[in-house]
Amino acid sequence: SGVVPNDGQFPNALGVRSSFLCTGPMCRYAEDLEPVLRVMAGPGVSKLKLNEKVSLEKIKFHCMDHDGGSIFVSPVDKEILQAQKKVVEHLESDLGVQVQRVAIHKMKYSFQIWSAMMSSKDSEGQEAQRFTDLLGDHGKPVWPLWELMKWLVGMSSHTLPAIALGLTEKVVNLNQSGKAKLVSMGKSLQEEMEALLGPDGVLLYPSHPTIAPKHHSPICMPFNFAYTAIFNVLGLPVTQCPLGLGSEGLPLGIQLVAAAYNDHLTLAVAQYLEKAFGGWVLPGKV
């Protein structure tokens, strides 16, 4: 958070969302992530420790298999769990480290925390711009319930996930006391994560509960993005690392999470896992 400038993006984030709008590099090979990040960050790169040499054996690794069973999110696929288990076994056998399994209770409420924090006020009391206002494209605000009825008969110009997000925002804002409780829970979770990870910790966590889904199937479980979204609002750096292909030839992956501004740790581990598990794999013949 606050490393890569948001200048020139549209629509630009306002209020608390300006700290949640974080752009990072997407590369085929892990070794390219650091130089591209340096270019994108510009002067903001001084907040990071990219020049520090990382000793993988001294990293404190933590592992969490799932969010704890949220009703809004799919269970983690067995193949993803198996891939993550292989990573743990390789780290322990090759580096001689002990990967600590953790169960962070608040992660079960990742989607609710994300939703509440996305519409919370910033330090100056300014409210975040509503998603329904953005959907209206600076015109009349969109009424998500009406858009849902239009969508059912194929007349809405908005997608179902966008409409669902608008509905969620309305519901969250109706219960201000519940929203405040979730924002407080988010801040508490942030402190807990920072204390757990510290200056030399990395958390292994599924990138998504399912393997690459077929087109339109995410409509059935539109909030599975909570697995990555939670770290966005917590301001923690994450590097997504591929782990080869599953039984159906679809990519598997894992998230590497560190404390704020410790991107050098996740980037180093990503390069290590790329060498161990093959990194990017051609998905098929073109």
C-alpha cells in the first residue's frame, strides 16, 4: 500500500480506498517481478527493502489451509491443498525450516471485513465513494435491486457480480453498528497479522478456493475473491506463485504474504518456489 502511485487511473479511488488501490507487476517469471516493481514504484521504492539479501533458511514460514469455513466462500479444492502441502514438505526438507501451521479465526470473516472496510471513513472522516455511484458513471446512482430484476430478464447493462456487490454495500451501510464492528475486527486482524509475520515471516495461503473456474461459474459463488481481497484491505504485500498444472491441465498456485513493505521476502520465496516447482508452464498448444 502506498508504494506504486495511482496517478492516471480512472476512476481514481477516493477516501480510504486510495490506500486499497495498489498496482503491482504481473510477469511470466518471478525474476522479472522485482525490476518491474522498481520501475512502477519510482520514488516509492524507497519504502521497500529490495536491496536486502534474503536468507531463506532464516524466514519464519507459516501455513494456513483455508479461511476457517466462511458461508460466503467455496471450500478449498483438494488439489490446491495437496499442492500447498507439497510446498510445506519441500521447504522443510530442503531448507531445514519448520513451517508453523496457524488458524487465524478472523479470516473466516474475510469477505465481511473487506466489504465493511471498503465503505469505511478515512482518518479525516471522509466517506468512500459508493460503488453504486461508480456504476452510474457520474449520472444517476444505480439501484441494485432494480438492476437485479432487470438482469433476470436480460435488460440490465451491469453484470451479476457488480449488482451483488452493490446490494452488499447497501446492506452493510444499513447496519452501521455491525459495520463499525467489522472495521474494528479488520484493524485487529491487521495487528494480529503484523505481529505474526514480523520482520522475517511469510504466510502460505491459497490464492483462491477453487482451481481456475469455467466461464460464468463464478456467478454461483461471487465472493470467492475474499481469499485475496482481505490482504488488500490489510495493506499486506502478496506475491502469487504458480505451482504447475493440476490433473485437468489447469494452473495451481499459492499466495505468499508478508508484513507491510516486506515485499523482498515474498519475491525471494517466489523465485525459490519457481525453481523447485517449475514456475510458469505452457497451458497447451496454441
